[in-house]
Amino acid sequence: MSVQTARIRPFTPTDYSALGAAYGRTYPDYPWSVEEMRHQDETFDTARFFKVRLVAEEDGAIVGAAEAGHRPSRFDPDSYHFDLWVVPDRRRRGHGSALHDAVIAALRARDARVTRGATKESLRDGTAFLANRGWKEVKRDWESHLTVEGFDFAKFRGADERVAKERIRISTYADELTRDPETPRKAYELNADCRRDVPAIDAPTPTTFEEWRADWVDAPGFLSDGFFVAIDRDGRWLGMSNLLESSGDKSFVWQGFTGVRREARGRGIAMALKLRTVTHAQRLRVDHIKTWNDQSNRPMLAINEAMGFEKQSAWISFEYRLRP
């Protein structure tokens, strides 16, 4: 097919609906609502961080987009995230190349050192597109799904007993909020502690309580009664596991983050928490839970495998070096 001329231009707020519709055609399994897009943009501090988003138009319709920017939660002034997509029926027309080159040029203008993005292993055209332009694989994350109907809780009968013997109780953010006004700050501190050990290329950057609250509690998919926490007899929050609503597809929920403080690991807390999220997913009447885990995170992957999460195609992270 001959290469078509694409109009590459900056994204504007009037593009949200069209962008969301085009994204949905590209990734029907990963819905991204206009509400979620707006929330992410409105909570991104443009005074401190850089982000560029471009769209490709063909005959006046958005057929693709690309963006790059800082990651506030893992901030490195010379490192940027990268994302690019083109709707399936408008590929191989030069739109992807035009978007890629325009975003890379914007990063070069900032003297960026490196940018990183990811694509699904099963999307062969995406992996080939990046490899052909000099991108190198740096890590992989397993996507896993758990069907919640018919889940065999009997296999894990002793999970709650194990933590109860240690005088650890399982509660929710919603329930704790009714009795403890410090609940938001305790959740923030727990999250900050646990995420230090999440496998990642860049180290975590401390975020403020206000930033955390905007990203978590105020996010469109936040489920206060699907945010489970483990609390010891002294009231210390030891671990968490939460679900996030998918606003674009009610057939599933996301497994957000499961983490346990270092000193409390090996006591069955993570398993007890994740089992509660399955119960809650059943109450929500969804079909399945979706989650991702770095392939090197064997402790969490072992829990998922024991629970029956089924591995899907891996997400491959690539990086592009603009300078040493």
C-alpha cells in the first residue's frame, strides 16, 4: 500500500472523544475512557514535568497518536516514557513513522538521554516497528487473568487463619475511613514504603501526600471498598491489595498494587489480601481480574500461579538511547 500523507499536530482538549474512540479501536482489551484521560492530564504537573502528545490525522480523522514525557513517580530529568499507536486499518501508511520521528525530534531538542515504551509480545508489527528503529528490549512483564466465577476458595482455607493467628486483621480503606481519620495518610505511607521494592528500571521518586491522593483516591477507577489492607494489633498497616474499576469495560477489574512491608513478609499477608480481592470481584459480578507483574518478581508470580491466574502474552519494554 502506498504511503499516505499524515497531518501530525499537537493534541488539543477538543480531541479527547476522538482520541478515546481511536484508542479503543486499537486496544479493545484495554479501555481508556475520556474521564480517565482527562484525570491523568489534569493531575500532571506541567510546571515540573515535560510531556508532549501528538496526533496523526487522515482525512480529518484521528488515526494514531504518540506521546513522551517524564514519569513523576520515577523521575529522571533525562529519561522519558514513550507510547505510540495507530488504528489497525490505517497502518503501513507512514503514520507511525511520522509520529515516531516527530516525538523523537522533540526529545532530542531537550537533549534527552533515553526513552522507554512497551508493546505486547503478540503484537508482532509493534515489536518489529521498534526493533527496526533501533529500540532494544530491556524487560518483560507478564499479563495475567483470573476468572473469578467458580474460584476454589477451599484450596486456601488456611490463609485467613494464618494471619489471624498473628493477630493481623484484614479491612478495607472504606471501613477504616469510617473509624480513623488518618486512613488516607496511612494508605499513602504504606504505598510509599511498599513500592520501593517493585521491580523497575528507574528508582521510585518520593511523591507528596497530595500527589498520591490525586493519583489514587481521586482517580475515576478508585474503589474504596476494593482496597484491602492488613493491620496488626498495634494498628500498623502492613500490606495492601486493591482493585480498580475499568470505566470503559465492566466485564473485568484491574488488580492495582499488592505490596507488603519488608518486615512483614513471609507471613501469608499477600495471599490473604489477594483472596479478598477475588471475593470483591465476585460481588462486582465481573468476569475476570487483570494484572501485570515483572517477570523477575517471582514471589508475586508464585502467588498468582497458585491462585490460578493464567499468563497471557507478555508486555515487552523497549528503550531507545538518544545519547550515552
